[in-house]
Amino acid sequence: MARDENSKVTFYADADVKQKLDQLDPGTKSHTINALLRKGFEGGSTTPERLDVMDARVRTLEAAYRRTPMYNKEFHDYCSEFYTVAKTIQVVVSRNGESMTVKIEALRNEETGRYSTRAYYEEHVTLQPTYPKAYGKYEREPDDFIVWVSWLDLPWTDRDSAEAALGQALGFLRERCDLPARH
């Protein structure tokens, strides 16, 4: 069936089935349900027999899914890199005499198992609408926002664990911050 001929179908699922289906990404879920239904409808068997076949296949899929890590080359072949956020920390530091909130994420490379980090700092911005204008005035007033900005000059990290990568990033952050006076 061509992609533009697909239709959304809604059905009632038992709570345990819904919970397990919710764990699958949408593409895998759709592909799996369609394949199970096609198999179940083949062979001219009775509805209860088809449902039993489908139930057995769902259990097989669930068992395979429990053994499969988050990243699976077979299902994620469209991704050139795949990272999961393993741990996030947020700290407040002083830099150039100003208080600064920094968020650092430890990222697990799902192909290598190594951890790197990505850092952001909090920035307060005012957004001025450029249009629409009505009678020479803006329809909205400027709004204040807080955004996370990528901190691109914090050095790259590469460690065996999330904690080690975060520790290395905190060391790099320390070098860029105002240090408290020692007594």
C-alpha cells in the first residue's frame, strides 16, 4: 500500500499492551503492528486463532525489545551519530564578576560507549517583535525570556563514564571562572 494511502486506525488496547507499545518509537510501533496484523490475517484462520498468533508475536517482540539497547543500527540506520543524555548537572558560578548558571550534559555515544559533554549557559534576552504593525505601533510589547545558549568554547571531553566526563568538564569550567579568595 502506498504511503499516502495509509490511514490512522484507533483501537482499544489492554493496559499492559498499551504500556509496552508506548515504549516503542512510532516508526517501529507502526511497522510492527502492521506486520503482526498482516501475519495474523493470513491463512484463513479464525479470529481467536489469529489473535493468539498475534499475541505470541507481540510477546516475542517485547522480549527482543527488552534485550535491545536504545540504539539499534537496524532501526536507526538514518542516524549518523546517536547519543543519549546519561546525566545532567546544573551549577551557578561567578565569571567576570557576574553570576552565571551553567548546565552540563554527559552524553553517551551509543556506538562506542564513551561519554562526552555538552554545556550551556543561561542567558536573559528581550525579544522585540518586528511586525505585525498596526497604525505604526507593534501589536505586542517586547517580552523577556531566559534561553540556554550552547557554550562552544568549553573543551571537549572523552571518558569511560558519565561522572568522569562531568568531572573533566567541571575542571575545564573551573579554569574559566572567578575563583573564591583563599583565607
